[in-house]
Amino acid sequence: MIKIGIDTGGTFTDLVVLDDETGEIRTVKVPSTPDEPALAPLEAVKESGAPLASVDRIVLGTTIATNAGLQKRGSTVLYIGTKGFEDVPIIARIDRKEAYNPAWPKPNSGVRRRHVFGIDERVDHKGNVLTLLVEAELVRLGDWIEKWLADDPAGDWAVAVNLLFSYVHPDHEAKIGAYLGERFPDLPVSLSSRVSPTWREYERGTTTIVDASIKRLLARFTARLSDDLRAAGVSAPLTLMKSNGGHADAATAADVPVQVFLSGLAGGVIAGRRFARDHLNGNSVTLDMGGTSADVGLIIDGEFGSTSEYEVEWGVPVSALFIDYTTIGAGGGSIADVDSGGFLRVGPKSAGAEPGPACYGRGGSEPTITDANVVLGRLDPDYFLGGRMKLQPEHAHQAIAALAEELELGIEETAVAILDTAAENMADAIRLMTVERGLDHREFGLTAFGGAGSLHASDVAARLDMKRVIVPPHPGLCSALGTLLTNQRVDRARTILHRSDRIELARLTAQLGEIAGEAAADLSREGHRGEADIRGLLNMRYLGQSFGEIIPLRQLDIDESVFGQAVQDLHMRHEELYGYSMRDKVVEITEVRVIALGEEAAEASFSAPAGGDGAQHGTRQVYFSGDGFVETAIYRRPGLSAGTRIDGPAVIEEMDSTTLVHPGDTLEIQPDGSLLVILSAAADTLAASDAPERDPVTLTIVNNALRNICDEMASTMVRTAYSPIFSESRDFSCMLFDKDLRLIGQAEMNPAIICAGLHTVPHCVEELGADTLHPGDVVVHNDPYRGQCHMPEHLLMKPVFLDGELIGYAANIAHIAEIGGMAPGSFASTATDVFQEGLRLPPVKLMEGGEYVKDVWRIVMANHRTPNTTWGDFHAIMGSLTTAERRLQALVARLGVDAFGRIGDALIQHAEEWMRAEIRKLPNGVYRFEDYFEDDGVVAKPYYIRSRVEIMDDEIIIDLSGSDAQALGPINVTYVATAAAGCT
């Protein structure tokens, strides 16, 4: 029988035909048809020449749902919520995506305020009905919907229903669904209890809105394509690749379309898993680099990871099961330019397919990654897409030359800088993805595919000290191949709460069994015959934390041994990820998950050709860093036979991709035709001897690395926090200082606190003395009279050492929810004395040599009203410092201590030059502003703040001396906070 896998991308639609009997594989690539998305897959099927009557499976991975969401081309959604909570999608979360932009617009949740309806019903968190949903409310809802339909009868409408606690009591949503289905039979309706039966009503709501918005579009698309395929002679039912790495029949997928939201991105990771199992012992990072972006996935012990947390481009969360991967703007069409600070930037802006890179000759003029490869001789202008498209190298040179002039570099140097920056961005994404999971990327191989993946793979791998790169057969069509290499799969999740100190294992087992039965039934409805492979997982956290970790279960029958092992696994995972565990704390289960796997994946057979005659196709000049242009052998991949060994430098060309073998590396052709590149040694461009102080590429790479470290600190804070002040409002700031106490890295959280750190951290170190700080120490400090802001904001700071030498400091200033004082919450609006505001701590060690300073902890816990929350939040902060310590040590080990110091000097100088240049854009003069507090909470009179700002060329003087004297009430601001406001 014949199996067909199709992947529809933004530029091309790829098709793979697999013959079960012979194992033969055929491939087709045709242009995508975004205006008629069903047309390209049909054309590819017809062009394949496959005996369509013999097709028994046809699987499609498509970006139609993703693109509809991104481009807002879906239905107009009417949102139904519990009365009083119908505005949840509009209000959204408190966290801001752009901390320095006061005019930052909130994400568009996909529904307008006038399109929300509050229905009178209510259940509590245990599922008890507080307000019954009555018939009159259903009629009122129906009349409201009818009004909208009448106002725009030709409109494309859909309904999303998201009631409070519907995950424990879905009956009210089911009633609404049944009523609307009868009254409006053609109106798509999505129920949150069906789409995402888990807690967090905002995320559940946005997920249901996305589902509703694409429901009609996906149903029409699948219906049309199914009809067209039948008319062409394909009798097998159309199935769609799901975001979770499984596949489902088209009708089932269209019923809950959010499950195929990232359908088009799953196939590549699935194919990568196959080749990681065959060649890399099942442990691989997958790199899928196309024209616009690069997707990084992770294969561990032969399996891909999953996540239920995904944020679409416009900042709206979608809670469904997805293959775990990360995307960065590093594709062939990614544009290189210089940002406002003078740093080289590559991506995320892309030239797209039209006009495309400058070398396409279609009017594009901005330099791209593809143009850089053409300039360096790594792409053959006459053999792009197997010769189907001719590139224009003169246009590539012109585009790169313009950027070279701005950077004051040569053309080839600039092209190398573009590729170095892109490679380092991809390497950073891999570092972050692996270290966040407690993994060492050096123990993994790299599986590279996509049109551009194999061209950059060795460079990326060398930066990570990876030794082996695998390039599968047909790398540019791996996503299509992956659609045929997966199982039928159903994921079910439900919020169910249990505590380890009062666990009812029989009840938990029964709940897990119920969900497993539902998943197996769904699998049967999708056509699976036979017994399903059922796997259970628990979402677990320490009681009080905001987020948890997914822990697999050894078996579905949960006894004390199975549960005990799950708890131990949580402790170990916490230590791996965040550097600590709390083994004496109560563990909470927040969610039960089930994976049901059905039909085994297709077995694709690959083989290299028997003979390699004619594989070498001449030579050409190719540019390599450190060597310049080198006469390089060129090979055509179809002519390479198994066992062939090629020493670099070499270029391997094929229709859909190009593989670059660097000097010193070796290529071996595997029996299945895969290309195995064995790297001779790490070729880290950040070696100490290669780090000139003002090299823009080195500065860009190190600056990005420092920022990424701070971002990872912030991620640790959010995931392990107890207080919503951290997990929701992000009232903290993560910082890195060099050994001379200069700020060299920050995360965009609370800008005012970041600027406070400029004074607070140096003051703290100077008071204690740098010579008193040792590895494993953590200092805490919140005294406004010793360089802090206000007392709830606590500085936790950790010195970082490498081989016994101080290399810097990791710091985090964070707002602790409750620190004692005259008012709960420690905001005393009538306080007249600092002693009324809570516990004041001078700089003092909280940890010494990695051990608790117990007396300090006892004092803190005794003075805070919510000591358990403080305990958890202090540990979240310390976890962020440990994260920074690990990453900064690794970065400095790569650079060398001396080089890191020189680069730090250059970054500080660059920042000053940048700031002075920005100030010079402002007209010289004196500017004044006045505002006032109506009162200070104690004395009923206004207090004026008067600001005089003088701009003189590249300097600013801020004079606040005309302001009123300090007030009796709690509105006074310390020097540190005042200076921080000026810097912000």
C-alpha cells in the first residue's frame, strides 16, 4: 500500500510518497497557494505519480490554523463567560511585554469588548452549583446572539464559552452548547470544558477563543480537500498532523481545531526523532531552519518533549498539548542590519518569499543570511533548488556591501559576521532549551534539516561543543516525512487537586483511569483498532508555588511506591532545573494527564545509492573563517554511496538543501543515506584570543548572552514563585554585575528596580567587604537607609566565582509580599516612622558557603505574617541566582576571565556612547515640570514635586531641589529610588 505525507509551508508544499512493500520514497515540492490552501496539496498529490487507488493513508501537516490566527483571518468570536467574569480575556494578565514602553498595547485576545456576554450561573471550585443555569438565561443569551447575527447576516461568526470552574462541572457549558446547537445549527461553538478542561480561566478562555475563531475555516478546508482528493482517486480518509505529534482524522481535528494549531511545525521534530534514534542513540537537538525562522526541538531517549504552554506571536496564551520546541528569527531570509545601539542584528525581520533575499533578483535590497552564503561561495547561484531557480550574486554583494560600510568591515568579514551572529543566536536557543531542563547539550548530537539547516549545522554544533551532526535524506522535506512517522495520539488533561500529606491514592487512581478511558475512546473514534498504549503523568509542585513540573508515572495503578517515586522525581527535577529542592514541603498535584497512543508509525526505508560515480561536481572558492577563500570540493548528494568518507572542506548539494563541511571536519555517508558530520573540535569564535574589545560581532554575541542569562533568571523566578507579585505582576528585576560592580546585564521586568540596582548592589558589597564574600554565599538587604528603595523590595545577591576567582555578581531585587509592620501587606498608608513598615535588614548573609544561616532565617520568618510565602519566594530568588551563577560561569569559561573583563569594558563604553548619542538628539535647553500629591495620608495638604531638567549637548542634569521638604506620611523617596527614576 501507499502512504502520502504532506507539509504545507508558507513558501512551498512538500510531499513524500512511501511504498509499504518496497520502502521506496518519492518526493515532490510545489509552490504553496495561501489564497487557496487546498490547491497546493492536491497539485502535489497529482504530480507525485503515485497510484492513488492504492493510497491507504494520507497525512497533512498544515499552517492554515496558525496563519489564520496570526493574520486574524478567522471568525468573529462572541465570548460567553460567567456573569461578572466575562471580561477576563479583555483584562488579561498584569505582566507587560515591553517594560520600557508606557504606551505598550495589551495583547489582542481575539474578542472585542462589545462581543462578550455574562451569563447568570455559578459553580465553586469543587463543582458545587451556587447559581443554577436556567432556561430563561439560555433564551436571553440566544436573543443576544441573534441580534449580532441579524446586524451582519453575511458575517462569519463563532461562539466561545468559558465558564468559571467548568473543568470540574461542565454541565452548564454542555447545556449552552446543546441549546445553541439547536437554535443556531450552523454556528460554530467551542466549549472550554471540551477544548481545555484545566484551571487558569484566562488561558482557558484565550484557548477557547482561538479554537472558535478557526473552527469554520478548518472545517471548510478539510471538507474541500477531502472532496478533491476523493475526486482525484484517493479513497483513504484525510488525516491531519496534530500539534502534539500525533495525527487524527480530519473530522475529529476540525471538531477541536486548536489541537492542530501548530500542525505544520510538528512533522520536522518527528522526523528528527527517527534519525536521532538511528544515529545519535536517541539523544539529539533538532534544528529545522527554513526561510523565515529556525525551530529547535529536543529528543531525549528517543522521545520528544511536550508542553501545554504556548504563546502565539501576538502574546496570547494557548493551552493545548504541543511538541516542545522554540522558534527564533533565523532563516535564510532573515535580514541583517544595525540596531539603534550600533549592534549587528540578524532577524527576526525577514525578507520572506517576496521579494525575498537580494540575490533572488526580485527587488529585495536588504542583506539576508542567504545573501551572506552566496557572497561566501557556500551556495551555488546556478544550482539553487536543484537548478530550478537562478540566484543573482551581484545583488547579494551590493546588499552586503552597504551593511559592510556601516559596520566598517570588509564584505566577506560582514558576511561572516552575519552568519556568526545567526549561528550564535541558534546556539543560544539550544543552550537555553537544554539547560532549562537540566541537560548538558554536549551530550547530544544535532539533527539538521529544513532548507537551510544543514548549511549552518556544523557552525552551530561547534559553538556548543557537539561532536556529531546528522543530515537526513531529503532534509528540506523532513516535515512532510515526519507526518508519516508518528502514531495516532490523544492527549487528555484535567485539573484535579491532591496533596501529598492527605493523598487518597485509590481516588487518584480512579480519576486517572476515568481520563484514560476517555482518551482510549477518543482514539477509537479516530479509527484505532486494538489496545491503546496508555501513559499517565502528573503536574506536581510544592504547595504554594504558582507553576509545576510534569512528572511521568511508572504505571496507571498508583500505589505508595509509584506515588513516592513521582515525588522523588519532582525533587530531582527541581534540583536539576533550579538548583534546589524542598523535600520537607507538601507536594501538590494540580493536573492529571494521559497520553493514548494508537497505530504504529509507518516504517520508511532509506538507502544510499550503490555506487558513487560522478558524485564530485568540481570545485569552487568557499570562504571559511580563519582561512579565507579555500578551493573546496563540490559533491552532488544523490551520487554519494554508503561508506564514502570526505574530509572537509566540502559542499554537498541536493535539490532541497546544501550541507557545508568545514575544514578539519569529516563527512561519512551512512547506509540509509544520511550524512554524518564528525566535528574535529569545538570551533568557538568566542575564544579569548579572538575577542577584540570593539569587535561588533563579539560584543553582540556577549551582550545577547548576558541578556539571555537574565531572562532565564526571570523564568526561574516566575515558575518557582509562591506570590503572584512574582508570577503575575513580575515585580522584580534580575541583574548581572561584573567584579567591578558595573551593571552588565538585565532582564526587562521592573525598570525602576533595575536602575536602583546600580546603587544598591555596590553599596551592599562595599558595606560587607568583597573579601568577606565566598562561593555559596547569598546576601539579603532591604534597608532604605543603606542604599535600598522601599522596604518590601529585597535585594538578594550572590558572588560568582570561577576556579576560585571572583568574576561578578548575580542580583535580584524583588518585592516580598509581606514583611510585617503595622498593616498586613506591609503598605501602611498612615505610617509616620520607618519602624512601622516592617522588618528592616542591613546587608547580611542569608546563605554562607551554601548553608542556611539559620538565625537570620528564624528572624525573618518570625517577623513576616506569611512566612511560608516568604520562604518560597526567597528560594525562588535564590534559584534565579543559582541559574545566573551556572550560566555566567559557563560564559566566562568560554571567553576567558581576561577577555570577559575587556569585553565588559567595551560594553560599558558602548552603552555610554549610545546614551550620549541619544541625548544629543534632544534640543539643548532647560525644561521644568511640576506635579503634586494631594496629601501624604497623614497631613491634609498637597506636597509638590518640582523637576528642572537641563540638557547640554550629550549630558542631562536633573534637579529636584525645588520640591517640598519630606512629608510626615509614607510618600518620601530615598536617594536610590530618586536616582533610579531619573535613569529610567
